Amino acid sequence: MVKHDDRYVERGSVNGVEWMHSRSRMPRGLVVAPPLIGGHALQQLRLLRPLVRRHLDPLSFSYAGHGASQGVFSVQASIENCLSAIDLATTMCRTQKIPLYGVASCFAAMPMLHALSQRGEPLKRLVLINALPHLPWEKMVFDFYRFWRLHRQWRLTPRGLKEALKAYRRELLPHVTHSRQAFGILSRQRVHWSRIFSDLFAYRRCQVQPLHATPVLCVYGRKDLLLQQIGFSDWDGYEMLMKQICPRAEFQRIDGDHFLAGAEVRGRLIETVVTFLSSSVPTPSIGPRVHKWPLEKRRLPCAQLG
């Protein structure tokens, strides 16, 4: 075991899904955090690393088609991956006798909500950050048409459409590395395109079963242009929609964009998450806990998180 400030990172695989777990010496809770599309498990561990100081240990994973996870990416695959991670985290929590929490941002909210409804709401508390509860494909198509008409620089040809889609994607997600071969770390050869297009329709119609038992905090940025562009421009309507899915939801607006860029905004976000989750964290027991996991794993120094 390699320690760094009484913390270390554990890595393993379950059902072909790569997972990573940043652990403290005396954990008081486990926080499962699905990644973003084009991202990986380390992305969430970096964001949630301050939780470890509060003895709330984050666990994340990489979707199919990303990193060391097997298979190809699709919306359905992301839900199945999330189910595997939640099952793993539930087993860990049962062994350590600690509660399980969750944090999900943007697209990650959708597989998280579907997985939680299928597993009978195993989380003690859940935080959703700029959550995308479903794929509003009709409004996305309309917004792309608006973008096309606004710029008027692409011809109505397959090549022109392809270039316009690339420009539209860059406008929506400027912080993600784009190339011909990949979106972030997701290679286009590892994407199930036909499945994704069918999922755009299926998961627009498929309603998530409401999470009646789970306290939820929904945090979103007042300047979130991405949510507004793809159809969630009315914040009152957005809160009503989230209330239908999460009846026990509370809401907090942060003065930031979709990516909550900036150290000050990120600091307020982390403090909000910690406060909400810590309000139900039990008092830690005396003495370190030592556990042996039945899964094959490697441990990495926490310093590698960047």
C-alpha cells in the first residue's frame, strides 16, 4: 500500500468496468461518482478529492469504451456500468458498515438516476450538479438548426452537416478535447453509434421511477448556457422537472457556468457538497479499519491524481 497524507488510490475491475477508489484511513462514508462522457474515473477523484479530508471516500469508474473499461459506449452501456459500480460500492459499504452517497454531474445524472431506481434507492444522500435528467433530442435538434441558421457558413451537404455538427459540439463543450478520432479519451471506434441514436429516442420517452426515499441536493449554475441551449432554459420548469424525479430535492444556484470553472466557484461547490453529505455522516469509530477486497486491484499513489 502506497500512502500519501493517509490516503491512497485503489484500482480494480468489475464486470469489465475499470474503477478507482480514493481511500482515507478511517472512512465515514463512500461517495460513488459516475464520470462524464469522454472522461474517466480520475476526473471525478480530482474534483472530489477534498471529500477525503472529511473521511468521505469517492469511488468512480470509466464508462465502456473509455480507458481500460471493456466494450463500446452507448447510453444503455453507461447505465449498466453505473449499476456495476453501485453494486460494488454497496458491497464495500456493507463490509465496512458505512453509508453510501452519490454525486453526479451533467450526463452522469441520467445513468445514475436510472441505476438507483433499479437498485431500490441504496444511497443515503445524492448530489446532482447541473444535472441532465434525460436527453431532450427534439430541443437539441431545434437548437442545432438555430446554430446552423445563425452562422450560415455550411452547405446543406453531408460534409457541411458534419462540419456544422463539429462546430456545434465545440460550442456546447469547449473544455473537452475534440479531434477527428476522439472525444476526450473516447475513441470514435469504441462508440456504438446506432445504439446511441436509438437511445436518444428510448431514454427521452423512458421516465425514471421517482426517488421517493432519497434526499437530493440539485446544484446548478445561473450561467449554465449548455442546459439552456438544449432545452432547460426555464429554471422554474427545470426545478419542477427535477422535483418529479426527486420529490425530496432541494435546490441551490451557484454563480457559475455549466463547468463551474474557476477556483472560487469550485470551492463553493465542494463546500456545498460536503455540507450536504456531512449532515448525515455518523461519528467515526476509534482506530483504523483494515479490509481485504476479493477483487484483483492495484494501488496508485494519490499524488498521481494531478
